[in-house]
Amino acid sequence: MIALDIIESKIDGLKRGIMPIYEPGLKELVERNVSAGRLSFTTSYDDGLKDTEFVFIAVGTPSGVDGEADLRYLAAAAQSVARVMRAPLIIVNKSTVPVGTGDWVADIVRKAQPAPIPFWVVSCPEFLREGSAIADFMQPHRTVLGSLDRDAAEKVAQLHLPLRAPIVITDLRTAEMIKYASNAFLATKISFINEIANICEALGADVKEVAVGMGYDKRIGSQFLDAGLGYGGSCFPKDVKALAYMAAEKGRHPQLLHAVMEINDDRR
């Protein structure tokens, strides 16, 4: 595996064993695979795509001015891949992107190619939590794959078979939506229990015991029912906002998503 980044200082650090982020177990994992010759680092797309069958794009998609996902880094990566690819390629998108982005990436690649070369786009959203990302990757609840080409999706599925988790194969847009819907639902559980906490405080009930009593119901579950300051981090805020933006763009009225965001802000 070749890991590519355009930031030279990050790649130089990785070559010297310096991780750009802190994640428990990451340093040991990287060092073990570098020593075994399974992992290397580069800033060169030419080197990174040499004899490559799969390219995984995992770039940031921060919130734009109105809550929409900022796709400039994804576009730049897709263009760079298109310019240097010399053989058929399966492009796997790991980034959280608006529904329809897979089609958009395919258009970018086609336009940026010096000469027509077959390629396929597969959506494979990640469901990793900060602080337990390695465990979440090695023991996933499921692997979601979306593509307009079933054979391409099947090939990416083969890569994930050793993880021994259910594999969902669907179309591009549905796979992209599964990621947003999953994060929005978890954020909704957090805002729900915080709304219940506000009511408990007014009525003299104990929200912690309420959550325990609710969590024993298998239809509800105990996870994400911890009342507190609300959700934060790099994913939930931008993803809920982006999903509400997408819905509004299509003339829908995502009242529940707006309530989730309002409760989260009010709780703080």
C-alpha cells in the first residue's frame, strides 16, 4: 500500500515515524507495516499510481458557508489521479460527500484524462470514531459499497472480506446517503436524550436512570443516550448540517434535522 499526501512535511514525518494525528495504536500499526514492506509514503501521484488497481480517496470535506460540503480537496485529488493514470483503475471514495458526488467525480476524471482510460467509481464511506478508529476499521459493523458497476463493487468487496463483516452493495447515491443518514440518526439520539434531560430537570426525574431504563429495550439500545453538552467533533455537526442543506436544496423541509441542531446548540 502506498499512502499519498501533497503536504511534504506530513509525508516526511511519516517516513520518520512521526504521526500527523494522535490515534491510539496508530504509530505501532504504521511502524509494523512499514518494517514489513507493506506500507510506504509519497507525495508523487506518478509513484503512487504505478501498477495500482485501486485508489482510495480520503480527503476532508468541511462545511461551506451555507452548510454545504466543501468538495475542493476531493476535486483536486480526482483531477490529479486522472492526469497520471495509465491503466484501468477503481477509484474508491472514503470521504463523506453529498449524494450525487460519485457521478460528479466520474465527470471530473473523464474531463481531466489526457486520453480515455477505463475507470470505475465506488463509494465506500467510513464509520470510524476518533479514539477507536483502528478497532472500528478492523471490526466494523458493516462495509457499505456503492457503484454503478457491480463488478467494480464486487472487487472492492473482496478487499474487505478479511474483516468478516456484513457487506452492503448498492448504488452510488444510496451508499453516500447511508453515511449521512447514519450520522444524522446518532446525532438525533444525542439531541433526544438531551431534550429528555431538560424535561427531567423540570420534573424532578433522573435522566441517567431514564436512559438506563430505555437502553434495555433492544429496539432503542443504550448507546448515544448519555445526556451532556451535546455532540461535537469533526463529523456530526457538519454532516447533519450538510444533510439538511441537501434536503432544502431539493425543496424538502427537514424539520427533525433542524430540531436536532437547535437542541444541540441550546443544550450548551
